[in-house]
Amino acid sequence: MQRRYLSSMVIWILLMLIGIGVRGGFAADANEPNTVIVFAAASTTNAMTDIARLFEKQNSGAVIFSFASSSTLAKQIENGAPADIYLSANQEWMDYLAGKGMIVAESRVDLLSNRIALIAPVASAVEKVWIDAGLDLVRLIGDGRLAMGDPDHVPAGIYGKQAFEKLGLWNSLKNKIAGTSDVRAALVMVERNETPLGLVYATDAAISKKVKVIGIFPEDSHPLVVYPAAMIRETDMSRMFFTLLKSKEAADIFQKYGFSVR
């Protein structure tokens, strides 16, 4: 009995140390067989939380979440974080774990797709813009900065940098970027009027009443935004949750939040 308690506490402390602060409102012990631990891209927070609630109703199981940048989560998994399922916002970080033999390869599936958008505070005087090579973003940003995920490792930032490079805008913008730890942090900066513009996923913009979309990036300006999912550890609980993740019920939830289901 004592060993079981200590083991649970050790795992729980590890989860706290690696940044698992969002549990979706579910009381769960990471060492229990009826618990599934899901590492998911920050942009999926709302949809995945709803799916977890559905899972709890359908199964007598509980879900622990870690929501963060896909790169942060991949590195945590590589370093031994006890994840059961990983949902990435781009292929590269899933490829990274696959290359290290850290996913259940046959479980991998391209689950969702998304768009990247340019946003401004809802009270901003900036109106709709056409995002192309002629857009003078430096003028629109003025003395401020453009909030976006760190383009060196955060998928939304990587997509954004690729788009700006394709449009010939990156060189003029690269010193005006406020890089953030994940896409939701970029959203918050614009919501708080800390930056005049931001680059986020269209789904992030859709959940906020404090920002407005002023432009959607052309699809051909960057690689398709794809969210692959895979099991990290194959257990009864991870198989059940993964099956739900691919179901029509989950698809309806994802679509409610603006994702395209593949």
C-alpha cells in the first residue's frame, strides 16, 4: 500500500515538474490503470478537453492532459515523461519521436488540419488585409511587435515563418517578432493589447472575443497545417481514448472548434 502511494506521488511530482498544469477538470491518478495521459498541442486545448469529458462519460476512465508547444511535448516524451498519446501540430515533431522509436508506429494517423491567421485586438483600427507580397506589415506593426510562436520550434511560428519567407516578407519582419512558447501565448499577448498584431491558428482566433481576424494566409504560402496523432504507450486505456479520438463524435467536437477533420 505504501509503495503504491509513493509511486503515484513520484509520478505526480514528475508531471508537475514537466508542466502538466491542465487536467481538463478530471480527478486522476497517473499510476492507475484507468488513467490515460495525453500530450497535445496547445491549440487543441478546448476541443480535447471536451473529448475527454465525453471519454469519462463513456468509460470509467480519467484523462490527464499536458497542453504545450508540440516541440516542448516531444522533448518531454523523449526525456521520459509518461505520456500515453501524443497529438502534434505538425509532422516534424511526430517524425522526431518516430525516428527515435518512441511512438507506436502503426497507430500514427493524420487527424486534423488548420489554417494560420493574422489577428489584431478587437478594438484595433486595423481592418481586413490581403496577405500577399505587397502587404506592409512593418507599417501596421509600427513601434510594436508581431506575436507568434517561436519560429525556431513552435509549429505555428514555423508555419508563419515559412509563409513570410514565401511571400518575401520575413527579412523586414524578423526583428519585429515577439516569439512565444506556444500559440496560445501569442493569442494572449494580442488579447491583452501587448502587441498590435499576432499570428495564430484560425481555431485559436475563433475562441476569443478579444481579437479579430484581419487576414488568412494563402494555403500555398506554407506547408499544409496537419495534426498527426499516435500512441506512445499501448494500453487498454490509450487504445480506447485513441479510438474515440478518431470517431465521428470526436470529429464533431473538433469541427465545432473550427478544425478540419482529415
